[in-house]
Amino acid sequence: MKTRRDQGAAEGPLCEINTTPLIDVSLVLVVILMVASPLAFESSFGVRKGAPLAQAAVVDDVPDRVELAITGENRVEVNGRAVAVDQLAGALQPLLAADGRKRDVAVSCADLVSHGVFVRVLDIAKLNGAADIAVAEK
């Protein structure tokens, strides 16, 4: 039986790439990364935070959303503060017009409040600059 070496140089040089060392090195790297990954997450060495370069943001007192709760025929709570329906426009004006931004309004209603009062409160909120009105359940 003849081997390639015995056939001679007439057929060309023998050019085979030995992939065994490449596979061995790749598997060793995979094992090292599998062992090192959990250790990196559990250990105490980590990225240190530098000193903050920016100043702290100023927190405004006006919330992004105004919450209205209709508790009775003539009673509405604006962000937890009780207001009469007749005075609702005056209470909503500074909250909805602050900073020139339109704010969202969330309205919840008690069970025995009439439909007319509910629609009146929605109209007052929209006329005073509410961007969106959401009806919430209590």
C-alpha cells in the first residue's frame, strides 16, 4: 500500500493545517472565561465611581401628574387637599400651568357621585390646561 509520501512530489506538496492546537487553545480560553465570569460578579473588585462632576438637579415641588378624587357632590380632593367644586378651577390653575408644561390629570370618583358632577370636573380640568385625563378606579 502506497502512502502519500511514497507517491512522490509529482502530485504537489502536502498542505494540511493542523487545527488541534487551535481547538485546544480555544477550549482553554472558554474554560477560563467560564470560571472567571462568576468570580467577577461575586467579588468585591468592581468599577469605582469617580466624583460627580455635575450638580444635583433641582427638584420642583409641582408633581408631573395631578390627582383628583371626587368624594361627594360638591367635594373634590386635589392631590389630597379637599376643595369645593366651585373652587376647583382656582386650585387647578397653579398646578396645571406651572413651568409652562401641560400636566396629566388622574380622576377617581366615588360611587354615589352623579354623572353631571363627574363631567363638570373633567371639563374644569381640561379648560385649565390638562394635557391628558385618565379615569382611575378607587
